[in-house]
Amino acid sequence: MMGKYFCNRFEVRMHHLSKVVGLTAITLALTTLSGCQTLKNSKLFGGKDEVVATKAEKSEQGYYQAATDNIKKGNLAKAISQLNDLRTFYPVGDYSEQALLDLMYAQYQHGDYLDAIASADRFIQSYPSNPQVDYAYYVRGISNMQAASGGVMKYTKLNPAHRDMGYSRIAFNNFQQLINRFPNSAYAPDAALRMRYIYNQLSESEMDVARWYIKRKAYVAAANRAKWVFQYYPQSEAIPESIATIAYSYDKLGMTDTANQYKQLLRINYPGLIDARGSVKLDNTRTGSNWLNKATLGVLGQSSQNAAVQGLAQQSGQYSGNTKPQVIQTSIQQAAAMRLPSPATTANDETPTRPRETTIGLGLPPDNTSQVK
């Protein structure tokens, strides 16, 4: 049983790897088969081939009831095995669709996030008209979100924004698909909150790079990275710090006129970030109590329960379930309008800048620097 479970998970991970690094299907198939054959012959599993069932040991209902009981008892590994057997022996049975929904739930709760993603993908592709397909979209998103903080990193105190953000970007797109396709879904409000959370994490990750440049007095790179945040994350909580960083960096570069324009923006919009002498208070830009730290995201329930998301929260505080419908819809609409920069687009940190003629407007000053050719 252990060998079979391991092989199933191994195949899922190889499938996920093929999407990331573009390995050929033949190579993956050979690797998978070789690995599982080696596992079967290993002394770790009795020194002989594992006996794989060739016919069902239970009825379809029997498998499903046993799996349901094990989920309730917290025996998730057994439940996962039984649900996999159900789908193997009864692929088009009465319980096949619900079994796949329960499978992705059990995999998520068991911490098998890549498996849950694969199950959610399979459900979306196989049953696009199922009335609970929105649940699969949601599970796919939260599983990618959890994968972003998986491995040994989840046991550290490292700021999530300082980690690799690849899975977070995928999760953001997963949630956006959910709310665009199913804006009235019970999972849409929580998906919108998670999108906001990830959006702020991504902008925080960019500003962390800018801070690194500031510490090393690389002011051109710091200014360019901060302008990147303003351009591509205009709805993020990092905007005050990005403007302050630009003003501070230009001051240090001796580009006084350009720095003064950004300082004027600070005086109008964020007066606490600039003192009476016109010096930018860069240390005051991070309060340490922003929405990222306050958000309470929804808890996943089984699809068969059709549970509404419980943990709604907003910047002003936590809601307890009586959130006004118009507030929820506004949150969903705002999330649907969010956009991330293309992965192919990168911030140009190291390119030197020089001043051009400036014009002061009501919004953010135009880019008054041009790249030195």
C-alpha cells in the first residue's frame, strides 16, 4: 500500500515538473516506471513486488463510505487510497465526480498540495459543467498558495514576501479565473481576499529588493525598482514607500528637481513621510501592522458541505459572517480588475538614469529620467 501511494504521488510530481521544465513525456514515463519498479523490488517494502489489486474489493458505495469515515476520523492517507481505488475501479460510477472532489480535499488537508492541484486540474478538465466545479478552482488556488510556503521554508520566520513567488503568481491567476468565471460563487469572496494578499506580497517582494539597494547605496537601482512597484502595483500598500524611496534616491543622486516633485506628492498624500525640512522619513514607511498581517483567510471545507467561506476580513478589521453583500461584491470586482506584470517583464535596476525637463502634474510625476544609451 505504501509503495502504491508513493508511486501515485511520484507520478503527480513528475507531471507537475513537466509543466515547469518542459521534459518530454517519454522521459517522464520511463523515469516514473523505473522508479516505481525499483520501489517494488526494494527490501524496504518486503523485498518482493507489491501485490496490486486487480479487481475491486468493495462496492463503489463501500469505497466511498469507507473514505468518508476515514476523512471524518482524520485518517487522510487511508481515505486518499480508498478514493483513488474508487476512481480506478469505478471511473464512471455514481460517486466518481464526488470522489474526486473529496480526494482533492483530503490531499489538501494531508499537505499533498501538488496532488491536490493535479486532482483539481483533472476535475476542471473532466467535469467543466459540474455545479461544484468552482470548488475545484478554489482548491487549485489555495493549494498553489500553500505550495508557495511549503517545504522547509514554512518552518522559518522568513517573511513570505522574501521567498520565491512563482507559486504565488500561479495562485493569483487561479483565483482570478475563479472570480471571473464564478463571481457569485461562495468561494469568490475569499478568493478576492487571497488575491489582495498575494498582490501585496508581490509588491512587498519588489520593495524588499529596493531596500536592499538602499542599504548598499545603489540609488539608481533603488529608484528604478520603486518606480516599477508604482507602475505595476498601483493598488498595493507599498505605494507610499515606493514614492518615498524614489524621492530619497533622487535626493541622494543630486537630482533635486525630480526629488522635489516626489516630495510634493508625499506632502499631499503621505505627510507623515516627510519632515518640515523636506527630508524623507524612509524608516516610517513600514508600519509593521499592515493588512497582510491582519488578514484572516477562509478555512477550506468539503465541497459536499457547500460551506460558505467563514474567514472574511478587510483592512478595517475582521468580519464575522455578516458582511454586507455590496461590500463583498465590491471586493470581488476590485480583485477581478487587478493585473500582474508579465513574467517576461523585468525591472531594469542597473541602468543609469539622467534628468530631463520636468513638468509637475496632479498625479505621479512623469518618468523624468531616461536610460543612458
